[in-house]
Amino acid sequence: MSDFTPKELRKLRSLKDPQGIAKLLNDMPYHLATSAWSRPRGLKEQTSHCLEGAIFGAAALRAIGFPPLILDLEAERDTDHVIAVFKDRGGWGAIAKSNYAFLGYREPVYRTLRELAMSYFEQYFNLAGARSLRTFSRPVDLGRFDDRHWMTTDEDVWFIPEYLLDIPHTKLLTPYQRKRLHRLDKRSYKAGLVGHRWG
């Protein structure tokens, strides 16, 4: 925590809980750049995408007493989704920033990380309407990057997504299940795109 200035620490602790962190992220516009901004850069720009939201979420979770954990959700013919995860009294929850309406915050009610990952499955779809979520990673403690000052640097933090690409992921579906998936119905597709930003 010594990387934070007293002012930064007060700001993060004022968020009080994971829901407070999620609300701050939700209030920021989503941006479409191919970037890996650090937490300070995201705050300065007042915008983020899912990776940057997860990094911010992990740093803020650490400030309020949780480990700084992120998890990678891997998709097929679609972009991955990175979320910050936390455990509260035996239940897993998540803080997430997304360009899709239903891929954000999760209450800590999921018994396992697989359950948590599967809570994103139904509304995780590509622009063709195909359900695209396929795997999830183990949680990564970003404390492993403390020597690179991931919480406070003004530089990009590409070393975090590069690490996520190299770690094992667990499959969520069997080959049979993957072959028999149906496209999203029109109503759900339209609802999932509420607030969506187009590139």
C-alpha cells in the first residue's frame, strides 16, 4: 500500500465496498482504444474498458482490504473480458467494466469461480448474436507485479494482459455443448446492447 499517496488511499477507501468501486467504474464512459492504461491514467482520463476497469477494481479492492485479484474470461470469435474478483464470507463476486449491458458487477453469491464465470455465459455474445464465452482463468493476484508499480505508474501496463495470455484456462463447455449452442433471441440481443459504444 506504500505506493499510494495518502490522498489516493483516502479516495479509494471512500468507495467503502466492492459495490462502491463498481459504481465509480459504471459512471465512467467506456472507451474503445486498444490500450492498457494504469489506474492513475484511467482516473485522469475518466474512461476505461474492461481490462483497465479490472486493474482499477483490483487496486481499489486492495485499498479496502481485499486481495487484488483479476480473472480472464476467454471468448471464441469475440474479445476476452477481464474482471476483478473478490470473496466475501464464502461467496465470489466480481467488479467489471463492459461495453455490454449485463457483463458488469456480480454480487458475492457464487460458491465457486466456475459458477461466477458461468453467470456471464447467457449474455456474453458477439455481434453476430452467438454466445461466445468458452474458458476462464484462475485468479491472478496482481501483487505479483508490485515491483513494477502496477497500481501507481503512469505508464501502460501491458505486462498484465500479456501474463493473462500465458496462463492456463479452464473450459466451461463440452464439445457437444459448443456444437449445439443457439444464437441469442432478438429481444435479449437488443437488451444486451443498451448503451453499447460502436467503433
